[in-house]
Amino acid sequence: MNFTGGLAQMLAERGIRANSVAPGPIWTPLIPATMPPEQVESFGQEVPLKRASQPAELAPVYVLLASDQGSYISGARYAVTGGVPVI
């Protein structure tokens, strides 16, 4: 059992849901400041979709999990990875 699933089971009786989001490479303004230019150019190219995600592609997952529409989701892991499997 994974951490998220175990936590979800422990907290369910209190009405608390536990989920996790596993993001892949996400393009933010900090990326160019944290790596050499040659790495910036290839950032995200190692994933099957061959690009980094934009924050706007990741944010809806968090919105869903916090919304009423996500009220029955617990113990889930959302992999927003551009096609990289999360083990």
C-alpha cells in the first residue's frame, strides 16, 4: 500500500480525503534561473510528450481535488507527467 492510500484509509472516518499529485517537469519562471541555458532549452524533452507542462495544465487537478466534484476521490495519485509512468 502506498502512503497516500494508507493516509486516505486512516483519515476517511473523520471525513478527510487524502490524495497526491505527482507532477513531471513544469515550466515556471524559475526554470531559467536554476539551470544552465543548454539545460533550459531541453527542459522537459525527456518525457514522452517531449515538452514541459505549463502550470495551467497542472492546476485543474488541484482544483478538482479541492472541489465538490472531487468529494468522492480519496487515496488517488494523479500523475501529471507527460506520459512518464509513476511507480
